Amino acid sequence: MPLRKNSRMNYLDQLESESVYILREAFNRIDKLAMLWSLGKDSNTMVWLAKKAFFGHVPFPLIHVDTGKKFPEMYAFRERYAKEWNLNLVVRPCPPVEEVDQSLPPAARSAARKTLGLRNVLKEFGFQGVIAGIRRDEEAIRAKERVFSPRGEDGTWDLKDQPPEFWNQFNSDVPPGTHLRIHPLLHWTEIDIWRYCQREKIPCVDLYFAKNGKRYRSLGDQDITSPVASNASTIEQIITELQTTKVSERSGRKMDHESEDAFERLRADGYM
Amino acid sequence: MNKLKLVIVGHVDHGKSTLVGRILHETGALPEGKVEAVRAMSEKRGMPFEWAFVIDSMQAERDQGITIDTTQIRFKTAARDYLLIDAPGHKQFLKNMVSGAAGADAVVLVVDAHEGVQDQTRRHAYLLRLLGIRRIIVAVNKMDLAGYREDRYQEVRKEVAAYLRSIGVNAVDINFLPIAAREGANVRARSAAMPWYEGPTLLEALDAVPQPLSVSDLPLRLTVQDVYKFDERRIIAGRIESGHLHVGDTLLFSPINATARVASIEAWNAPAPATAGVGQSVGITLDEDIFVERGHVASHSHSAPVVTNVFRASLFWLGRTALVPGAQYRLRRGAAETPAVIERIDRVVDTNTLASGPGDKIEWNGVAEVTVRTRGLLAIDHHADNALTGRFVLVDGHQIVGGGTASTEDYPDQRRNSAPKGTNLFHVSHRVAPEDRARMNGHRGGILWFTGLSGAGKSTLAVELERRLFAKGYQTFLLDGDNARQGLSADLGFTPQERAENIRRIGEVSALFAEAGMIVISAFISPYRVDRDRIRAAHGEYFNEVYINAPLHVCEARDTKGLYRKARAGEVKDFTGVSAPYEAPIGPELEIKSGEWTTERCLAALVDYVEEHLAYRPAKIRVVK
């Protein structure tokens, strides 16, 4: 059987196949489905995987919950690829920072605007499922996530009592008034994303590449994201850098580090 | 790079955390200076250093967003990458353990050399086997506290081996090794303290575990997730759970039993492949527009899955409310979903003692052997043949509440239904109409189909009924199980498949007799409802199901042929009621309570039934005035 050898998958193929399976489950099981597109490397990968899953089509709307404070390069990227990838793009602004929980630390407050913005979009369109590009290796709280993760009314997450999920069977039914978060990249790591972007030639914003000894490892709002010291100006160099670094990916995201429980509070309230 | 997913389990305090800490240390996965820092801190607090402190300290750091993941810890050897899954084993977190551990490729079972096998050792091993994790490395830990003695190691090894064997783990899938995690003995480096041990170290044993995808020589199973018509293509999308397919292959779709050839394997932004294999999410087009939908399973026709609506299963129950027989759930096998009931709880299993007994419910976190009946036909595999497609989950409301592995051996495959194989067949109509025969005989033709346990009295009643009906002028004939087995079905044995075929043949012969105008009494155990229903479906106008109902204990007490005794002794295999199931009729035409009634009362009821239903009453003759 000479063909068998050729059809064996490598590691990136396995990751891709798993994500495609998850996206297809979501599309079949959930009537009103959307995907969050934050314009970063992970969500671009997710759009790419959707095109793989649905053979060149993206059969649900893409939502950009816009804080209005992204980098200009990101907005340019959005306009270009929404057209090029033939996306059904929905852009909605986030409410002003005065409307969020004032007991949160400042950067988390800024991030919480996205939670509110997302809640409004869900209400406006009646979405029962939103696909989000979070990964287990990003952050301790996200590590505890399920692939199909139920959210209560108002989008809240019950970390302590999550439903069982095994054997590729997902809890894909939603009680009325609640929704599901679907996480097709949960099992990927930062370096996996870059290796896949490299292999597939997935475009990304060039803020990820080093200029003057600095680059962004993770892209959020301008005022709460800072670059890390790096000379990696190509994907190859980024991969090499990640193989040796002991600095965490989200070290430049201020909201993760303001207080011990800030991120957990954000997520319990419905943050991505 | 390929990763091996690993889960470490064991009884509390048998050294799981210590082992994790030591593995991370030996493989260089710990941040620089970490061990020294924890050692210094322990000294300052006046406590002996523990490897578990390293893990705790990393967890604390991680929660501040700096180091690695708590639920999935990564490390690597020269051979490959590993993902260590944290699967909390406390009883109340079973659903979390199941969610974490179900994806593991191999398990390290840590057993304290001093304490030996304990409750959680058994419980974890049992559940992991149920979850389908086959590779088990048993690390007999704390050998330092057992004086590195070989005899103690062998004792524990034997104890663990006996338990694993009793739950059906193959010896070839188990490695045993003696370690002292705290000292690092036999973790990476061979221990000088245990020169008598010549096997691999723990890391060597891990590196020797085959990558799971490289061992798949199983038949093709592609479960259809969806059918897409985004453009002119009609793409069948799904994931290959086992085996391989090629463009041009003829695929058999189950349970609908339709075939078509693979016209193409579709791909976006990549050349269209000619072949696809296990694990791949694919999209294919077919050369014919046959009806295919989500849940159907594609295979090659020579190695198809079982099609059934009833099977036995080992089940673990995660529902907060106890599972009771008869309650409705939704059963999911791959992408197929159908309503299902747990028809019967055959045994409730105590995972500690493996003692199993009857039960009328399965409590939260309980394990049991059950009989499952689905409303629709399901394509499923015997779990021992294909672990991936031989398992299912139960859903209640909005949540998965249980998982199980299927045993399809006791029931016949229902794929081969009554559809004839030949295509150029024409029914020859008779010149003599049934009505003519009935007028001549004074009664209609019909089948009295006696079903019931061995010893219920089928043959006794059938023989006497034939005599009495004959005496009353009825054309009757008796077809008996043992007689048919000597001729018509001499080539058949007693597997579910062969039993089904035997009953099909007798059903057809009975129908011929009935068509010829006779009253045929067919006395066969015929344990499967589906077989009897098939005769009813094919020959409903003649078929009268008569349930000869005597409880098992009555039949067993009678044991006229001595068969129950032999079955209980294991001398007769697949014996209905003892080692093979009996499915009582639902709504039979007639029920004879042969366990309670006298033979005379039974016979009277039978004769009455015949006279009422089969005696010829001519259509009313119009009287012209």
C-alpha cells in the first residue's frame, strides 16, 4: 500500500484537521453563528481554516467588535482582506469606557468595553454561537476552556462547573437566552500558529515583525499593548525566537497583569 | 513535531506530583533556577524539599500569567514532544477527569511500592480503559522506601497485573517499572540501587509508545458531518475516523445501505488529493446523487460497520440525576444522533472490587453494563474491533451526561433486511386464490409463531395443539426448532447472525405452508424482536405472534433438557436467558402464561384463538328477496 505513507498527516495537518472538524460541527449545529475577527494572527488563521473547512467559502458573518483604538495598520488590513477574502463583515463599535464595571483596574476596564460591545452584537443579531480564536497556551484561565463553551444569559462563564467534553463530542445545544463560544484554536500554541501561517502564507499585519529592536507579539488596543524587545523581522526569525524565549506571549497586554484576578474576572463576565 | 498526550494518575499520595516535578526536571522543562529557588525556600521554612513544591510554585506563577499552563504541561525528550494532561481524579471532578484524560494517548499509573493497589488505582485504571486509553505504564513508585527490593516490586507488579487483566487490558499494552521519583531512580537514568531491573527507564518506556496515528490499519470509517452545496459541487464533508479512501473507491453508506463511488476529494488552496487517511477532515464528491446526510457512515462494502438498534454497552454516568431504565436520552455516535433508551441495566459495577450486581439505576459517577435500544438504526462498531467508532455519548437536555463503549456481539446485524439480492425476480400468481383454499378447508391459512424461553413449554403445547386442531378438522403442521436445525438450517450455528438467518428461513417456510392453506405452528425461541418483526413485515396477513411466557426461574427450575445447568456451567455458549438476551414481544396477538396456567388452560386459550380468528366465515351472501 504505497499510498498510505503519503496520506499520513504531519503535525500541522493534524491541528488543521481538528480545527476544521470543530468549525464544521459549529456550522452544522448552530443556526445563528458568527466568527470574531480581531485582525490578529490567530483570528486570521481562523478565517483561513474556515475557508479550508468550507472549500473557499466563509458561510457566516465575521464580527469586528471595534474599540476604535486599534493600530492604523490593522484597520487597513481589515479593509483589504474583507474584500479579498469575500467576507460578510459586520463592524460594531464598543460602548464608551464609562459604561463598564468601574471596579476593574484601568487596562481591564478598557478591555471590558469589548465584552459590552460583543454583548450588544449578540443581542442585535440573536447569535447563538460565536467562534473565537483563543488558545490554551495563552493564559492560565483560558487553559481551562472547553471547545464548545456555554455562556449564561449576559454572556457569563461558569468556570467552576463546565460540562463534560470528550471523544470529540461537543455540547452543541443552547438553551434559549444563552449562547456558545466555539474555540477552534484551543489546542494550538503560539509557535504552531506561526508555523501554519508560514506554510500557508497567511497574510498578517506587519506590526508583528521587529522594527528598531521591537515587535508586537500580541495585538490589542494601542493604549494597552506594548511591544517586546526583539529582532525577529520574518516569520522564520519569529519561530526561532519563540523556540528559546521564556517570556510569555501576552506579557505586552497590560490587562493581564494589573491584578491577580483581573483576567479571570474579565472572562467570567464574558470576555474572549 | 508530533506530540504524545500523556495522563498521570494514581491513588492520592502515591507520588503523582513528585513524578511530574521529576520528569520536568529531568527533561529540562523547568525554568532556570527554579529548583534552587524552591530548595532554598523549603530550607528557610524548615521543610524537606519536595518535587511537588516545584509544581505548586509554577502553578502560582502561572496564575500571574508568566510561566506554563497548569492543565497541560509540555516537556520534550530527544524523541518527541509530550503534553502532560492534568486530570483531577477526585470523584466529584470525574467529568473534568474524563474531559482531560479522554484525549490521552497513554497513561502512567503511579502505584506506591509500600501500599500497593488502592481504591483510586483501581478506579482510575478502570475508567481509563473505558475511555479507550490502551497504553499503560505502571510505575511502581517509592522503591527507595521499599529498600529497592525486587521481591516487593514483583509482588506489587503481580497485584496490578491481575487487576488490569481482570478489566481486559492486554498484557502487551502494559509496561511495568520500578522507580523512586523523588530520587530520580529509573526516571531518566538507570538506578544503581536496582541492578536486578533490566527494562527501560520511564522516559525510555514513554519514547517507545507508538504514535497513535501510525498504527491504524483499521477499515475505513468516514462519518458524514454535513453535505455542502455552496457552489455547483455537492460535497460530503466529514472526518476519517479510521482507514483510508481513494478516488474511485466504492463507498457503502450505513445505515441506509446505499453505494456510490468517490469522484473527487476536494481541497481549497491545495492540489486535490487522490487519497485521504485517518484523522483527516475531508470533503468528497460522489459519482451518483444518492441520499446521504449527517450521521451516515461511509465504509468499504467488505468491511462495513454493524447496523443495529440494540446493543450492549459499558457505560459511565455523569448525570446528576440517576439513570433509570426506560428514560429517554439522545445517543450520539460520531455525528449520528438518535433517541435512545437504556432498556435494561444488566449489571452495576463496583470499580474497586469489580463485583457486579443487579441494579435498577446508575448513580452519578457510576459504571454499569447496560442494554441500549435506539429508535433509529445506527451504524456502530463492536468496541473491541474499532475503539473510535464503537463508542457513543448520551445527551440529556443540553448536556452530555454519559459515555459508553458498545458490544454488538449479542445481537444480529440488521443490515441484511428482507430486500432480495436478485433483481430479475417476478412473483408468480396462483390460479387458486386463498379464499378458495379457505372455503375448501373450512379455515384460513396462518402462522402461529410460538416464541419464548427454552423450557417455557413451546414444544409441549405445540405438539398437543397440533393434535387437537387436527382432530377438529384443521389442516395443521408443526415446525419445530430442533427438527429445522437438522435439515433446513443444518449449516447454521448459534451466533446472533446465524440465529437471525435460521429464523428468517423458518419464517419463509412457515409463510409457504400458510399460503398453501395450512395452519402452521412454528415453535422457536426466536429471541430477537427484530427477527420476528421481519416475518411480520413480510407476511403480516398470516403472522400471529404467540408469547409462551414463563419466567426464567421457572424455566430453569424445570430444565427438561438439562440445558440451563450446562449453560450455567459454561458448557453451552450463547444460551438464551443465561448468556444471550431474550427480547419479549411487545403486543403479541396472544400471550400464554405457561408459567402460571395449567397445560389444559393454555391449550384451551390456543384453540379458542384459532377458532375465533382462523375459522372460515364466508363473506356475507346477499339474499335477494
